[in-house]
Amino acid sequence: MAGAAPARPIVVRVAVFGCNSRMAQDKKYEITVGAESKYLADQSDEPAGRYVFAYTMTLRNTGTVSAQLISRHWIITDANNHVQEVKGLGVVGEQPLLAPGESFQYSSGAAIGTVVGTMRGTYQMVADDGTRFDAPIPEFTLSIPRTLH
């Protein structure tokens, strides 16, 4: 994708207390999250300071138990340090259940007031065994083409 930032996957390991084998538990609740963003010039209004971006998120269950995405919490920050927080159930109207090895990908959008910004956050997950855990979303950049080198 032209102008797209490369996906930056991160392996998320969630420690669960009260277990005999911490390594086994860490692997049990493991989600890999990747992000890719793209500037949408046709939906932006640059003279008015409105810059619109599409982003595609990929979640992969690299753990050993199924887990369902329940909700999300986004922190979107522009270059002026203006922060937007977005919380809600599911993503794009879905609460996907991911078996070990399964992936889910979706696309959505965000608007900020500067040519550069960032997004980061967490997905709130529930494993089949009832364990709740957060899957951190690594920070990624929103940038119009040729703004960052």
C-alpha cells in the first residue's frame, strides 16, 4: 500500500498469578497484534485541519486457549498533543472468538487535527476458561505521505 506504514507485530504475554508454571501460563494467553495505516486524502480537509486515516488491525491468537475480543480502548494523539480516547464493545460491530492459531483482521478509520499522530491502546479479551486479560495494541504512526522520513 502506498503511504502505508509497515505492520509492526508485537507478541503480548500476559502474566496470570497463582499458577505453577509461569512460562506455560504466559503462552496460554498470548495475542499478536499488528497495525497498518494509510492516509485518506479524499476524505480529509487539509485547509480545515482534518486529516483522515484508515488503519487495518490484525489479531492472531498465538496462545493455547481460545479468547474472545470483548471491547477496545484507543488513545489517539495528534502532533499538538490533543488526545482522543475511544472505548466501546467489540470492533466494527464484532466480538470475534479466536481459537489458537486463528487470526482476525478488520479496518476502520480515525481523524486527527495534524499531519502526524499516533494510535495505541488495548483490546479487552476473555479466554475460554474465563480469564480476562488485556492485549496491548502497540503504538503506530498516522502520517500523511512525505511528512516523516
